[in-house]
Amino acid sequence: MAKSFHPPVRTLMGPGPSDVNPRILEAVSRPTIGHLDPAFVGLMDEIKALLQFAFQTKNALTLPVSAPGSAGMETCFVNLVNPGDTVIVAQNGVFGGRMKENVERCGATAVMVQDEWGTAVDPQKVADALKANPDARVLAFVHAETSTGARSDAATLCKLASEHDCLSIVDAVTSLGGIELDVHGWGADAVYSGTQKCLSCIPGLSPVTFSDRAAAAIENRGRRAQSWFLDLELVMAYWGEGAQRAYHHTAPVNDLYALHEALVILEEEGLQSAWDRHQRNHDALAAGLEALGIEFVVDREYRLPQLNCVRFPDGIDDGAVRKTLLNDFQLEIGAGLGPLAGQVWRIGLMGFASNQKNVLLCLGALDAVLRQQGLAVDSGAAVAAAQAVYAAQS
């Protein structure tokens, strides 16, 4: 007979999901009510307002898609990309490749702008591609590339899109709540994210926001979106304004309680304070990793503080280290993807997991496990280096 599942208690310092704030776990456990209950409709309005705060926008078309970040990505593409369109896709990691896949499944042509993994998207290459393809309708790029830990210049890329009469689609799955994300100030047209990264919420929802220009393109597209479930013209009958909401799907009520609580926590802390906290803990982690002889893949200027992609030392058994961390320290870090597989670790410092305790735990655990593997490590130096950064910042 099957028994109830009780998961082990882990510290999640991989590329996501991140540790969930206990306040959010408590919110999930609150009584379920109907997805058309007037009380729930009121909560939906609060969630929209809080998402506008988090995205730094007043876009009316702002909502959480009832599925994870990949569905947020698909929502943007199926609503804005038509068969026969030309779309410029900037790729500097795994998730730019997923954008290409979405473009092609929409029956459009993807013109790829490629940059080396671990570097930022090159705006000049994008400008050249836009000039060479004057019929392009959309520019798509990843703001915070989770596979490499690189941050691209979203403000410049969105401006380029606008100057060439293109809509911009921006992957901000790992951005939201961790680094600056100024949807209005940058003029971004369609932005999608996820709940399981820097919001430290449970996985399963994808916040999205669309500019007035993007909303007009959806309204005037002259065809039905290829996805019924993700068709925003249908979804907005449920997520629109006013007390009367038309049934579209049964919303994940308790998951939305969790998202609301996560956004309340973000509002309480303040966006700038949240960004500063992620940077502070990154600085301490970086000092400790460098004391262990571990190097970053991404140049300092373009590093994501919330996702640290580092090359592990030669002669180290990648899988054995991660397995030991998980089994002996209950600590999860991530492996590399694509061409970086077997060469790097991805260490997350996202949301609730971005704190001094986790930084010191991770460095101390790596110190011990690397010494077990025979690496000449100055024991204690990593933790001491991180503590020195914290002391200097206090």
C-alpha cells in the first residue's frame, strides 16, 4: 500500500527551484475556495497589482499564467508570432535555443544571433541582424541566462527592437526579484518569468506582462492563437477587470495564494533591498569560491548574483561532489547544461535562499568535499573570505 510522501529537508542552491519561504508554505495550506468566488477575484486583483510592482510597470495585461515559466514563454510567442513572421532570436545559452523552438513551432522563421555561452548578448550583432532583416516583427532574448549565469543589457536590446519597429520578448525567469527589471523604463513589450527562482515561491506559475503595444498586436492579429489554453484573448476574460469574470480554466487557487504571499514579502523588503541582498551574498560567495581556486565562467561585469556559474577544478569528479553534497550536507547545487555539461557547477542564491547562512554552508561543504577528493585546499579559507566580505559590508 502506498504511503504519504515526506520529502527530505534540503537546502536548494541550484538553478531552481529555490528554498521556499515558510510564510509561502503556510499560505499554500490555507482553505481552498472557488476560482470564481468573489473573495478570490479580489485576490486576483491584488496579485495583478503586486506583479505590476515587481515588474515595474503599469501594464494592464499583467497576470500569472497557470503553468511554469516554459508556459509563460509559450504564451508570449503564440500570442505575438504569426506563421510567416521573421523573428530575431539572440542566443547565448540553453534558453535562447528554446525561444528558437517556439518561433519555429509558430510557423515563423528564426534568424539567430549567436554569442558564446557565458557572455552577454552582443547589441551590435543584434543591431546588424535587425538592419539585415527589415521585415522582422519580433526580437527575442534572455535577460538572465540560467544556463550560464550571464546578464544581458535588456535596456539596450529593447531600445533596438523599438527603433526597428519590432516587439521585444524578454525571458526574465531568473531576473524577477533578483536584479533590476524595469519593464516600463526599458520599453519591454512581452516579459515572462517564473515563481520558483528569486520569488522563492513554489513552482508552477509564470508571471507575464505585455505593453500596450503588444496588447494591441494581440487584439489585431487577425487569427486565433494556436494554443487555446494560452490564448490571452480568452484568458483575459477571466483575468480582466471588474467583478464579473468568465470561466476559462480552473485556476490553481492555492498556488496563487503562495504567489500573493511571495509578492507581499517582496513588497515588504523593497525591490532595491532585494537586489542589494542578492549582490551582497554573491560577493561573499565569490570571495569564498575564489579562495578555493574555483573560477567563474562569466566576467564580473555580466555575472548574475543569483546564479553563479563556476568551473570546478581539474581532476574533480563532478557527479561525486554533487552527490556527496546532497547526501551528507542535504545541499543541492546544479550541473552544467549543453556545452558546459561536465565542466561547471551552477550555484543559486535565489530569493529566500540568498542569505549568509547558506553562503557559509555551501563554502564549508565544498571545502570538506574537495579535500575528500584530494584537492589541496587551505581549509577554512573559503568561509573566512566570505566572512570578511560580510564584515566589510556591515
